[in-house]
Amino acid sequence: MDYTTLILISIAIYTLVIIGLLLNVFIVTNNFIWWQKGHTLQTVDIIVTSLGAVRIILLILWLFDAEIANLVKDSFEYLAISTLSLEFCSLWWGTVLCVFYCVKITNYSNRLFLRLKMKISRLVPWLLLTSMMVSVLSSLPCVWFVYSVRHMNSTHFINGISDGNITLEINYTNIIIINFGGSFIPFLIFGAAISLLIVSLLKHTRNMNSKDVGFTKPQIVAHIMALINMSSFLFLYVLFFTGLILMPLTCQLQNPLYNYLYNISYVSYPSLHSVMLIVSNRNLKRSILAVLCCVRKIDLH
């Protein structure tokens, strides 16, 4: 791959990161202002705001990775663990959002499902807190099985980070195992949620076609819109999930192409999904249109 192409890819990646950062800041700020004005935040707004806050931190860490790593070089392993916790948390909270959509929109007659439907709004804060704790616990094995500090007289090292006589050795195989273990369960739950939504849509579409009692057309539209959003989210989720698993491999290979592919898969999830969240949320869409109108008026003047 020639130098010009690499530069263009880098520009595209950084543009994606900046857009994602601005959109997530907009989501968090807009909902915070709405809450400050005395309005009650809906459950979905709480999830989206929490998700936006985590993504802001993740994108900032990605953007200033080298500078932050240099500042905390004596505790680099703790920075890595904190970043991994946030990555897991981003996946878990995205999964909570999809489960919430699934429970609220689908209409199964199972007694347990009906009880969950009535209580899901009260359970969401606990789900967010629990998933955050699970994310932290899932990243803790890095302390014992991934990073090890050795004092050496030579700066020569393999698969590690060196600072004078101190070498931080990294076990990339264990990173893959930990990344997979921490991200597979939310990925599995997400897959189950979207499967339930698809089955529910097919079931009630058949009921409407046979003129049985089923969903009304607005409910079918809500089903389809949720399915489109969740399918798009699933694509980005798979990208992020794959990038998280393959990240250690890209570090070992030291190939610029693989590194760019990893970065694209990593930043697409927090950036592009924010676009879908804004488009699918009435208040956020109205607010961003108002902001764009103000910007346009300023430009015209």
C-alpha cells in the first residue's frame, strides 16, 4: 500500500473519531441540559447518555493514546486495564440498550417476559451498574496474566514496552483470551435480543396477514425501525468485537495495513452508532437539527 493511501486512510479514521466525539458530546450535553431544566429523563435517555459518556472517554483515550501512555508509563498496565474495562462497559451498555428495545417493543405472552416488560425501566439502572462491575472484573486478569515488569540492564526486548532498564512484557495470547471472555457474553445476549425481535416481527406479521388479533400498523413500523437500528448496530458491534479480539495480533505483526483495519473497526462502533442513536431519538434529532439551523444562519451572516 502506497504512502498516499495510508495518509488518506489516516485522515478518514481521524475524521471518524472527531465526528464520533462531537456527536457523543452532543448526546450527553443535550440530555444533561434537558435534565437540568427539570425534565425527567426517559429510561432510554439514561442508557444513551451513559453510553455516550463511556464512548467520549474511549475516543479521547484513542486520540491521545501516545501522550497518555507517556504520562503514565510507570503504570501503563493500569491504563490498559482501565481502557479494557471501558471497552467491555461500552459493549455491555450497548447490549442493555438493545435488550431494553427488545423487551419494550416485542409482545410475547410468556409470564416471565410480561413481568420483565413491566419492571425493565426500574431494572435498567441496576443493569448498568452490574454490567459496569462485570466489565471491571473481566479486565482484572490482565494484572496477573498479561503484563509483567522486569528490570534489565539492556533495552533489548521482545513483545514488550521498554523504558531504560525497565521492560513491560506483554502476553498477547492471554490478551486475546481475556478480550474474548469479556466481550463474548454481551455479544451473545445481544444476538439473543435481536433474534427475539425478528421472531416477534415475523409472528405478528403472519397474524396481521391472517386477520387475527395482532399488532397494529404503527406497532409493526416500530418493530421494523427497531430491527433496522439493531441490525445496523449489530454490524458495528461485530466490527468492534472482531477488532477487540484481533487487536493483540495487530500489535504483534506490526503491519500498517492490519493496524489501520483494526483502528477502523475500533472507532466505527462508538462513532457511527451515535449517528443512529440521534436519528432514532426524536428529542436528539430535533435538537441537532436546531443546532445545524443555527450554524447555517451564522454562516449566512
